[in-house]
Amino acid sequence: MEALGLYDNSAISIPVQEDWDICKYHINSTVTDGYAITIITSRVVNRRDQPTEIEFHVKIPKNAFISQFKMSIEGQMYDGVVKAKEEAQQQYSEAMSRGQSAGLVSSVGRSLEEFTTSVTVAAHQKVTFELTHEELLKRRLGQYELQIYARPMQPVNDFKIDVSIYEQPDIVFSVVKGGLNHPNLATIGAAESQNQLDVHFHPTVEQQTLCGACGDDGLNGDLVIVYDVFRDDTLGHLKESDGFFVHHFAPTGLARISKNVIFVIDQSGSMHGRKMRQTRAALVHILADLATDDYFGLITFNHAVHPWKRELVQANEHNVGIAKEFARTIEDSGLTDINSALLEGAKMLNQNPRDGSASILILLTDGDPTTGETNPVKIQKNVMRAINKKFPLYCLGFGHDVNFEFLEKMSLENSGVARRIYDDADADLQLKGFYAEVATPLLTNVMLIYEGGANLTQTNFSHYYNGSEIVVAGQITDNNIETFSPRVVAISGNKHVEFSETNSSTVMTASMSESNTRRLWAYLTVKQLLDKELQLDGEEKERAKQEVLELSLKYRFVTPHTSMVVTKPPGENAQVLHKPKEGEKHPSPQGGSFGIVQSSADYDDPSATAGRLHGGGHFLHHYIMHSSSRGAGWGHVHDQDSMDSVSITTVLQMFVRKTVNGSLPLCYDLNELRPLKLLHNPNRELSINGQLESFPNVGFKRLVIHNQNQRIDINQRHICVNDGQNATKIRWEPNIIDIQRGKLIQSHNKTTIMIEDSLLIIMRHEEKGKSLLWPIFSQVSNDPVEGLLAVKPLVYESVSAPSGTVTVSGKTFTVSEIDIFDYSVTSAPRVKCWLTSAENALEGRQFDFLVTSL
């Protein structure tokens, strides 16, 4: 969970901290039997002498549902109302057609979703925002994990994070970690009783600027609470309250089951570069972790299928060693035949059965099927017929371009799950982490039976893995506990086992409140119905959708079928909050683009970048996309009058890669919120990292220069130079100060930093009352440097306007001519460029320019 701060959107002047003040920022999370309800409260005062629009940003876990949002202004409460998505969309579209702003920005990241709303606050008045979200924590690798990320954007006098965890049976271990858990920052007390854990984080204003990732803007880090509860070899732990029950089943003391596992690895051309390197590294590690009584197989595929061996082999030292050598030689080329590869994997598992073992099929791919059978529906049917409910299929989708819904549906149809592997520096760790979750099967064909139970969530599971947990919820028929009898039957190796024995920890208890027990059941039911809906067609699909809608409206969950309409004071526009789906692509309606930003857009199609956030590159530009009643079009706006005549205008940030032969440069959008590596010179111990603004703002909001042991932190308001002992803070005013190995020369709109033979110029532009930053770099020496500011100009073959193809390093792709503003120049002139994807412009190296922190 990430809680972000508030921003002043007024166009009157540059916002400074004195314009508004966060008086209170509280995050309160209560976890009861694994069900977390988190409330984020922020109280803000407008210190201006005029009305000011203030935004509230919050990030929540992907698995969570928002269940309440409200604002309090001058004693008046404004509540968000959950409605059917179609009804809310109509209200939204009507506002859009009147030219009014409507809609919240919601973007899907690795584990979080971001939601935003804003309200105009009168001079010297206060507003209180309160948002509630709920989720069932998943047990992975023997532990639950609750993450809270706080970034209020300024030090807060009354800042608190309070977490209370109540579990029955007892909590057996707990760890508090994360960037905020630092002994020099504040004391975090974890007072543990047998079944209660309390974590309190109340840093002072001074302490909020001292953590490694913090600065004058306050906290910027996470608090992670990791814990687990007592387990035994019985039926598990049941909780009952007012006719509803929740059953947590995770027995211990079971013998591991030998497994048969086949890895189906995509080696097509789209896996080129870092993806292939990380896949090879992860596969070598995974092979080393196989138990000696496991049997395994390797299949690589592109336009053809390449089994390493035609049968499964035992994971002894000899076979694993040979397999590792094979894995290290896998190279990328060709197209993608997913259908043939999966059918070959299923065939190998079916032809090599072993009594008392558990079979698993794992697919890793980064793209759509492009050869052989390419119809996703036919592939899904073929695979389901080949597997025939005998073993689960786990699909790992590598990167953002993969058709994740296709993989997700195929996994669910075959008792597995799909997981996105993010194309980051730690992709190999993500792969190894997923395998660790399924590495040790303990039970197969697990059935949970509840005599006297009704309206049950999923009760049949193909496998139970060590460190995981099965959770079932339902109603007790006629609320008669005397006739309610649970039991679990499964297969352990080659024998049938039954769990029905209870002990003191299996006692029905009312530890969860009535509403929480019901809400957990509703949450789990909605989640599973959404999975079911994905697999169905026709009337069955509509029935599942209707069930999701009815439960979501009853329990006020914001789901893919509901939206929350955020009401505001008279005279202001309502806003609509939507729940995005993983990998979902939203087309824009004719006449304009919805105010919903989704990740995972199609990078190969320039029109698909409408509504994306922003990117990185060598100069920063303003790109203007406008649409009319004929639909979205690409072009440039020549002046303010023409801009005013456009129905909808979406501003994007474009980055440019220059050319050496006078041809138009390539421009692209990285769609990246994580810190960017702008420059790294290891010989000079010099590096520059940057953090881009959030949509709809443009430019960099923060740049950090690491000059040996000196840190220069630059934002739109001031510059802070810190050598670990002394800190100097200056505003954007004419000034000259000495820094290590050079000087910093500052004016109102430009800062020049000279470090030995390196020159960095940071431009500050005004854009609609806000400041944006953009760096320019040059050096005299021939030192090897890397980063977005150091990417060399390219040469490409000619192209015809207004659209056509460009060939770079043997790869040909489509481009479109556009106009952009060049912010590397003081006057920000318009220049022309060819629009393409970051992958094309950077030759597949776009993810090499990410860093974990500024």
C-alpha cells in the first residue's frame, strides 16, 4: 500500500510549501485473521489568500478493493457512491461532453494502483480526505506481508502509521522491515502478545527528512510487516460469526511429493537482450534447486519446438549439470508458436506418468502467438483438451507487451495462475521467486467439504504447496452450528488422506466482527467470480458478471464492474474512480479520451500512447494529441486559439534520440514512473538520476547528482547540496557556490553545474503556472559514460512523410511525424520528429536506464 501526498494545482504561481500545509497524515491498518482494512486520512489547510485546488493521491495494493472515500470541507461531508460502471460511465461521459474535467487517474504498476481526486479549498480553510481499502493477505513462502508506502511530499507535524494485527491461532514470528524501519529515524515498537501484533510509527518532523530515500520533501519509503501464525497437522483454523465462516487450511508435517515439471521457454526474437539473459540465469538457478527425486524437462520454442530431451529425466547431479549447460546456450530468434510448444509439454507429461508424484507445466513467454496456430481461443481449447485436468499450467508473462488476459484465462482453465514478470533488473529474481512458491507440492486433488454449508467459495484445488494456504469462506445453513461439519480430503504421494480432527486452535470463534466475516466472504467471492467470468462465454459469463455487480454494490467494492462517483461541493465536477484490470487496454471513445491512464498500452502503435504517463530520453518535449468528432488524431497545436477549439487535449512527454546525418530524430515515450539513470561516469564517480512528474504535469520534478561523496538534490523550488556533514539549501535565485571539484552557478530559470570537465545545465521552464526541469549534459574527455543523456546519435534509412517505416540496426518499424516542444532550449521551440516506441528508439535497451532509487 502506498500513500502519496497532496499537490497544489493552481496556475496562479509556483506552489511552495507555505501555500498549503498537511496538518495530519494518518495511516491506520487493522488485520484480522488475514483480512486487512486500511484507512488513509489526510487533513490539509490552504494557506493562500485565494481558493486553491488541492489533490489527494493514494496508491493501494492491486488485490485491494476501495470501499469508501469521503471528503470533509467546512463541516460538510461529501461521500463517494459506488455505482454500476455503466451508470457511472454515463455520468462521466456527460461531463466530458460538456467540456468539464472528470475522472480519476488510475495506473497499474508492479504491485500498486494509483488513484487521485482533487477539490477546491477556500482561502485559509481545511479539507480532510479519507479513503478505505480492503484486501485478504495472501500467504506466500510461509508468511503474510503487509506493505505500507508513505510519501506525503512534505514533513507533517502529525504523521502516524498504526498497524494492529489480530490472529487466532497465535502469531509465531514477526519482522518489521522496509525503508522506514531505521533505528536512526524513529522507534518502531512491535508489541507482540500471543495473538496480537502492534506496530507504531510516529516520526517527528525532523526525523521525516533523515531516512535514506527522504529529503526536504519528507518521507519516501515503505514499512513492511511480515508475520505468520501457528500451524499444525490438523484440519486448520475455522472462524464463525453470525452465520458466516472462514476456514484457513495450511497443514504442516506433511512429506513433500516428488514432482514432474516441464519448463516451456520462449526463445523467439522478442526475447532479445536482457530478457533472454535473465531467463537463462533464472533457469540455471531453478535447475540447481530441483530435488534429486524430481523429474524434469526443458522445451524451448520460437517458430519451431525444441525439446532438450524427448522424455523427462531425473534431477540427479549429472542430468542437472547437462541441463544447465543447455540453458546457458539458449539464444533468441524467430517467431512465437505457443500452441505447439504447450502441446508438446503436455504430451511429455502425459507420456511420463509416475505414481505418487505431482506434475506441473510452466510456460514463460513475452508475446502473442505469431506463427502456427495464432487464434488465442483455439490455443486455449487445444491446451485444455491436452491437459485434461491432470495437472496445472502456470503462465509467466514477461514484460508489458504480452497478452496477459490470454495467459490468465489459459492458466485458470487449467487450475493454475498467471503471473506478470516485470521487465526490470530483478526479473530473474521474480522468476526464481515464483518457482519457489510451487517448488514443494505437499498435497494434490484437495477437496474441502462442508456439510451444513452453503454459498461456498472455491473448494477444489489441484495442488497445495508448502508455505501457501487455502482459504474457503461460506455461510452456515440456517445458522445452525450443530449441523456444520467440515473436512478435507486429498492425496499425499500415492495415498488418500483426510483431515477432520480438531484441536483447541480449530475452535469456532467470534474473533472477527460480524461485518468483517461477511466482508471477507464477499471479497473472496467477488475475486473468484471475476476469475470465473474470464473463463466463461455467453449467458454464463453474464450471470457471473451480474453476481459480481450485485455483491460489489452491496458491500461497496470498487471492482472492474463498479465505479465510485466522488461527489464534490456545488459548482465542482463529480469524478469517477475505476478499478483497472491487470494488463487491460482501454480504447478511447470517439470525441475524446477518458481521464483514466492504463499501463501496458501497445507500444508498437503510436495511437496507443494516448493517455499514457511519460517517458525518458535525451531532450524532454511537450507532445500534444488532439481529437475531434472524427476520433483521435495525431498532430500538433500551433497556437492557443487552435488549442481552445479542440474538444479534448492530452499532453504527453516525449524524448528524442538525435541523428548524425541531419535526418529527423526519433521521439518516444518511456511510460516510466521509477527513477531514471540519466548519467553514470564510473571513472569520475559521477552519476545523475531523475524522477519524472506524474501525469498530467510534464518534466522532471527532481534530479539528484552524486558527485563523489556529495549529493546535490534539485527540485522545482530549491537546490540542496549535502556532503554528509554540512548541508546548503538555496532557492532558484542568482547565486554561485563552490561544490566538490567545481562550481554551481544559478539563475532564475537555469542552473549550471561544472564538475571537472563535465558540464550539466538544468533548464527550468514555466508551464501553466508550474515549473518543469530538464537537464542537458556534455563533457570534454572520452570517459565511458552511460545513461539516457549519454545515448549516442543514430543513423537510419530514409522515410517518407507523414508516416512510413524506419530501419535501425537491421530492424524496421513504423513511425509517424509529429511536432513537439524542445525543452532543452530556453525558448522551447517546436521541432519535428518521428514518433515510435521506446523499445525501437533505444534498440531494446529501455529498461537499462532504470535505477532503484535517486
